[in-house]
Amino acid sequence: MTARGDQSATMAAPVAPGATRTLVLGRNVLARNADAAARNRARFRQHGLLVVNMLSSPGAGKTELLAQTLRRLAEYRRCAVIVGDLATDHDARRLADSGAPIVQINTGSLCHLEADMIGRAATEVDLAQIDLLFIENIGNLVCPAAFDLGEHRRVVLLSVTDGEDKPEKYPVIYKSAHAVVVTKTDLAAAAGFDAVSARQAISKAAPKAEVVELSARTGIGMDDWLQLLERWYAERHVQ
Amino acid sequence: MHEVLRLAEDHARKHGAKRIHRIHLRVGPWSGVAVEALRFAFAALKDKTLAEDAELECETKAVVLQCAGCGSPVPAGDRWSACPGCGTLAEAVGSGHELEVAALEVS
């Protein structure tokens, strides 16, 4: 078949002039997600929660950071986690040691979490009994950026093994971050990580984001992260 | 693309249309949407919908950019232009991130 033939095969069937009419919509394709996110936000607000959406590439340390965060917050904040992965409940089991309620979402093949999934998962947690809800998103620096889940704050991780220039390569997600957390700093020397150029890349993509550097394993920098969470918790009603 | 077709079919049915001849999409240059991927998905999904013979028209909008740091206007051009003054990546003024079903032609 010729290229011309291919083209004509995809053309619309001919219609008599005047037989059609135009309907104007102006509807955002993500409107349904935006509506679900607004419902989530209203529900979270009603319970006085702080909700933090954690995003990164796979393996940047979201689960370890959360495990150590839950352990340290256990004394003074009631936390819960909704964790998304394509498959397995490995992360939920790792986090369950903390005693906090954990809800695992398996998306099958979907590369991001959507607001209605969070709405459903949140029904498995007694929201009246918690202060902080963390959402561990699917490890992916592209699609999760486009989906508002109804969170108050977005945190995007940058591990020292990711490479300093990730914020420049994936600007959409880093632009959306309220905070960028540099993780695995205990491995910085082994990875040849240049903290100065990482800071430059972060401030280029996300000039207003807070930046925290930490190692969840050794605990260095964890206090800065916990202080940031406390500040956000105090500000949660003025979103 | 599922969502585009769902919105288009719902709207067409609500207005008593039997067929969709054209779907007019407005794609923000910063939406992260690859038009070629949309067309591929549309061809794969439109069978047995009201839009099975429809054309997909994708209008890419121009955006006005400003620096996300200092707010200076940034000349549009490169997708992720940096501010000539301070080097911060620009952001779109107003929108630029939208993926919108603008209009349908139906009968």
C-alpha cells in the first residue's frame, strides 16, 4: 500500500456539508482526577490531617526514609501510609514494623497513583485517629507529576546515586516539589556525588523548594526533615 | 486517551449526537503529552465508539514564559528555557500544562 493509501484510510468518512454541528467543551482531560483530588483534600482537611506525597525514581530511598520517619515520629505523631507499587506488598511489610496503619495499592501496570485510588485506600484508615498521612507514590519521575492526589505537600527525592542533574532532566516533577530531599548522603563519596552541582540543579528547577540532605540509614539530617514535617503540620490549616 | 474518548462520547450523547466526526484537542506545550503517542492511542481505541470515524485535531498552544525565580519574562523557544538573568527554569504564565477537549464536531 502506498503512503497516500495509508493516509486516506485514516481520513474521516465524508459527511454532507451542513450535516454536522460543533459542540464546545473546553474540558480538561484530567478534570475527573482534579475533582477526586478536591474531594480528598476536603476530607483530609475535615480530619485535620497533613498529607505528604512522596515521589522519586525507583530505588531512591522512599521506603527507607518513611520507615525511619515513622519510627522517629511514633512518639509524638500518629501516622499512616498509603504505598503504591505495580506489584508486591514488600514496601507495606517493611513499613508495618512501625505499627502504623499501612495500605498497599498495587496498580498492576499503571505507572502512577490517581486521586480516586487514594480516596478508596483512605477508607481503610481511620482518619480521625491520625495526624499525618504519607503517600508513597510509584517510583517514576514522569507521570506521577501530573496527578494531584489531594495532598498538602509534595516531596521529591534525589538520591546521591541518581545523579546530580536529575532535576534538570525531569523538570516537571521537581518544579512541583515543595521540598527536595537528597537521600543516601552516607554514600555520597562512593557515588562521587557533587552536592554543590546538585543544589544548583535543584534551585534551577525548583527555586522555591526547601532542600534537606539526609541519610535515613545513619540518621544524619533526619532532624532537619522531621522539623520540616512539624512546620508543615503546624501550617496545614492555612493551605 | 481513554479519558479523552470518555469525555467526548459523554458530551456527544448528552447533546443527542450519533457520531463524532472530529475531536479538537488543545495541548499545552508543557503538558508532557506526546502528540504522536496520543494519535497512536486514538487509532487503537476509537473502534466501536461514536468516534470510530473521527479525526483527531491537536492544536498546540503557544505559551508566554516567565522565570520561576525572579519573574522576568523569558523568550519562548527551547522547551525548558532558563532565565537569561538568573538561570532558573522558566514556567508558563497562566497555563501551558493543559490537555483539553476543546470542541467536537458531531452529527
